[in-house]
Amino acid sequence: MMASPSRAEVLSLFRSLLRTASKFTDYNIREYSKRRTIDGFRDSSALADPSSVAAAFVDGKFQLEVMKRQVVVYSLYAPDIKSVMEATSP
């Protein structure tokens, strides 16, 4: 059985997920990843059982590794034009 993560470890994972999400070049993917991270942590904040907290933490670490790989893949195939949300006015 894995020990329940500390508050500092959970906050570190949260910041790492948000930091990695901000590296996506595509606006829509970047904002979706940020929103999904925040919603996931908000939903998991009600967990009280140490084993379910530990399982959610392990899942979060797995999702971080997936996101890091996806950032690399998306950067290889980034579009030349930016999203309308990121376009600067003339």
C-alpha cells in the first residue's frame, strides 16, 4: 500500500501539470489542459480515504508524463498561424 502524498507533493504536481499545460503551442489544447487539470484537482479535493488519494496522485503523475510527451508531439506539428484568441490587432 502506498502512503498518502503530502500537501506539498500534491501542490507540486498541480503546479507541474499547469506549467506543462502552458507549453502547448495551440491555444485550444493549452486551455483545455489547464481547465482539465483544475477541474480534476477540484473533483479530487473531496477524497478522504488515503488509498483513493494515493491512487489519484499516481494517476496525476501518469497524466503529467503523458502531457509532457504530448507537448513534444504537438510542437513538432504546430500550425504556422495562431488562433484568433492569440492574434494581435493591427
